[in-house]
Amino acid sequence: MVDYIVEEDSDWDTYVAIILCRGIRAVIEDLTPSENTLLQRTLMSMYAQNPEFVSRFIVDTLKAGESPEEIRQEAKHKLGFIKD
């Protein structure tokens, strides 16, 4: 699909980078309020600059939240680790 869309053959690293980027974006979107797209876009831009910092920041923020276990369970559900 990627090759068709970009109209050229891509290498394996390009495919992996695309999948990882899409996956990380989905995780950030799942862990942040969906009504706050500005926050989601900001975190994605920050992640592109410093992924380790942003990842740690998100985890620390979730841990410090009012109900970290509830958030963790909701995230597990959104990420597909818990099935209905």
C-alpha cells in the first residue's frame, strides 16, 4: 500500500518507521482526552523532538493522576489488551 501511495518502492526501514509512528500516535491519542486535539498534536510534536522525555512525562502524569489504575485499565482496553 505504501509503495502504491508514494509511487515508489520503499525499504523495510521505511515500513517499520511508518508503523511505529502510527502506533505511537494511536497510543498518545488513546491516553489523552479526545476533545483536546491541540494537546494531542502538541504531544506528538514534542515526541518527535524528544521521545524519551515525552514517554516518561506521559507515564509520570498518568501515575500522578487521581485514579491511575482506572486510567491504566481504560488504556489497556483501548489498546486491545482487554477484550469486551
